[in-house]
Amino acid sequence: MNEHNFQESWQVDVGGQIYESNFDELTQWIDQGSLLPQDLVRRGQLRWIEARKVPALIPFFNAKENGLPPPTVTATSSATENHPFAVNTQNFQNLPNGYSGQFTEFNNFTKSLERVNHTVELPPAEPQLAPNCCLHDNDPATYLCETCGNSFCRLCVKSYGGNVKICPMCGAMCKSAKDIQAAHQAVLPDYANESFGFGDFGRAIVHPFKFRTSLFLGALMFSFFTVGQAAAGFGGIFMFGAALFCFMLANMMTFGVLKNTIDNFSQGKLEVNFMPSFDDFSLWDDVVHPFFLSIGAYLVSFGLFIVIVAGGVWWTISSISQQANPNGMSTIQPFAQNDVNTVKQVDNFKEFANGMNERNQSFDPNNPQNYADTEDDVRQAQEMINQHRKAQVESTFGKAPETVEAEQKSFVMGMLAKALPLVLLAGLAFLWGLFYFPAACAVAGYTQTFTATINPLVGLDTIKTFGLDYVKILLMGFILLTFSGIFGLIIGLILSPLDLPKMGNIPAQFISGFVTFYISCVFSCILGYAIFKNADKFKLTRN
């Protein structure tokens, strides 16, 4: 048995949790009932598909369903000897001639076999194009499905849009023999064996310029989507919907680049275009899925910050409402309240006058201190009289401006004192988001699942796997963020005369969109290089 093939890396997605395994363990999990036909699996870095659509696993599911012992497993030494996912039917004496290749028929045929000691050939480490079509033995194979590993002739594959070829068995994309040959001729550059460092930062900066047309067109679309988000300033449900749609498309652009770049770089395709190919455009794969990945990355990174800020805003609004209308007082009640305050002031004045009378009765003309006390009493009495007059005037005409200003100042100082712990928590939450965001993007790129992206445990494990390289990623990201902020500030100052009401500075937003898109491409390349250089730690397969 070929031990390398037998221990080839597989991944299983169960509830958003990714499990590393090999083909032997998958067959054991099927026999134990741990791996179900609807669970998602993938080999190496190929596309995720349901386990029941992997031809090599079908006999094991059939054996489990019919209560038969699991088939024995043998390895394939060469793709030219037999098909890499083919079921060995040497013991099937009555296999129908001219088998049309319909997958359902084949599945029913295998289910009808009882207690036949058949074998399943283990798939090779990498799908290879067989000489003949797996469904038509006499026709040469010209297409290969990298997901299920089957080879097909021109008549078998389903064609969409002319250039898009779909596997008739699992529904994944097929590659032509020409594309496969070109990929095999590609040689990894010399820096592929170097450790991740600032040399990769320089290569990430240069990489987008290798594909100038994609960079310009992508930045142009991103800038239009960025400007379109300003439509929310006009108000109205339609304008808000248009702004939201532009926001979705902008995130589709950045995370589509992120997903495509990390997927290619992790497989060793370091010189391919960073932009995803729209030849096989899919609304889900190219728009909705990247958008949900971006939402997952932002939520898991800055979700705590958003919650703290939202709670702080709610607390501030509640405090202002209570200050403006204390104790649920209606708008008619302030006059009654002023009357109550006036009565209190009169009572205080009476109490003060009684105290003065008591001191006058015990007045000693020979004691100088008594004269000083009398002057203080007169001054205090004058202040109370002035406050009483002021209260009477405000009860009739409203509070004086200096009174309102003093009360507002006192309220703001009290709010700041109470909000200081909340501000510190929000600051720490924001710093945590900046620290965690690269990990969230890396998880979104190499798992391409929303549930794994939003799971902080996966992100923390990714940071642990990167180790010191994650510090380098953070430093590179900080440099990019600083450059973006400085550039945006300069452009905003230069074009400030063009600032429009409600819409903002559209020319500055449009130009900044070009730079933002370029920086997002560079950041995607940084993560791609980092994951490629740590492929062994992540247990990724380099094609």
C-alpha cells in the first residue's frame, strides 16, 4: 500500500468545526456513524463537497446502510493504471455492458450487491488526468474534476457560458488538459522555501501591479461602490437600500480578493491573478458568500466594541432624557416645581433670620469678632435675597442663560466621570479588534466558511499556529493602515473645497477608494504568503 496516499490530508466540516483526518479515518468514521453522507469533506485544498458525492466513499456508505462489512482499501500507484476514484469491480461478473455512467444507476447497482468482498482503491495524493473517460472507456479524457478526481471526455461535462465546465457527478468545476499541463509546468520561485518575513511584505506590495488591468478595473469598481454608500445621506428607504447594496458589493470585492488570493497562495500558486475569475461567475460564490465572510470577520473582531458603543449611546440618551425631564415630570409641572423651590427658599431665609435674631440678642459691643460675624451674616442674607429674586424671575420667564450653562456644564462633567470606565472598555475592545482582525481574515480565507470565521476559538488557534509570524503580520498591517490614514487625510484636505452637503467629499472618497482597494489586495497577499510559508503547520497541501 502507498502509505503517502493512505495518509493524505482530508478535512471534515461538522457544525463549523474543521477536523483534520485521512482517508482511513474517514472510512472508520463512516462505519462508526460519525461521518454522515451530508457532511462536508474536502481533500487537501480542493472544494468542499458532501461526503456522499465522493466516489471513493460511496461503497462505505452503502455497506453501512446495508449492514455489510466495510470494503477493504487498496492504494493506486499510478493514475494510468486505473481511475483514481474508481471502484474495483473485478469481482462483479455481471456488470452491465455499455454502462451509461448515470450516477444513480451505479449507486443502486452497488446497493444490490450483498456480502461481496469488493475493494476500493485509495485516491492518489493529487487528482490526475486518466487517459480515458471514466464513463466512456473508448473516449480519451480531456477534462479533470479536481473535487472528485474523475476524468471525462468532452461529451460528459456540462458546459455553461462556453468556458465553464461542470462535473456531471459532483457538480464542481472541471479543468481542461491544457490548464492542467500548464499548472504542472509551473515552478515555485526561490523564495518559496524562505521563512515568512519582510521580503514577503515587499513582494505583496509589488504583486498587484503584475496584473495592472485587474488592479485598475477592480479599484474602479470598488471606488464606485464606495461613493455609492454616500446615498444614505439623502434619506429615504430606497437610498438607504442602495447604500447597503453598495456596501455589500464593496465587501464582495475585498473579501473576494482575500478568498481567491489565500486559496491560490496556500496551494503554491504564487504568481496567479489576485482577482477571482468571473468566467464561472456565481451569485452565491462571488457575491453573497464573500459578503457573509466579511460580516463574520468584522463581527468576531469588533463585535464586543460595537456592543459597548451601542450600550454607551443608549445610556447617554437615557441620562439626557432624565436630565431634561426628571422623575417623569410633564411640561406643565416646572412652574409648580419652581413654586416648591420658592417655598423652600423662604423657609431657609426664615431659618437664617431666626439665627440672626438669636445672635443679636447676645451681641457684645466690646467684642470685635461680633462685628465680623454681623458682616458675614449681612453678606449671606444679601446672597439669599438675590437667589430668591432670581428664582422668582425664572419661575415666570424661564431659566437665565448663565443658569442653563452652569447646569449643562455640571451635567457634562458628571457624565464624563461616569462614562470614563465605559470609554476605557470601548478602547480596549477596539484594540482587541485590530489585533484579532488579521486572524479572522486568515480563517475566512483558508476555511471559506462563515461558521469557522465567526468562531473565535478557530481564530485563536490560527494565531497560535502563526506564532511569531503573526506579530510580523500585525506590524505590516499597521504600516498599511497608517499609510491609508495619512493618504486619506491629505486627499481630504486638498479636496476639502469640493465637500458637498449630505454627500460628503465625493472626489476624495473616489480617489481614496483606489488606494483602499490596493491596500486590501496587498493585505490579502501578506496573509497568502504567511499561510503558504506555514503550510506545514496548517497541514495544507501544496499543489
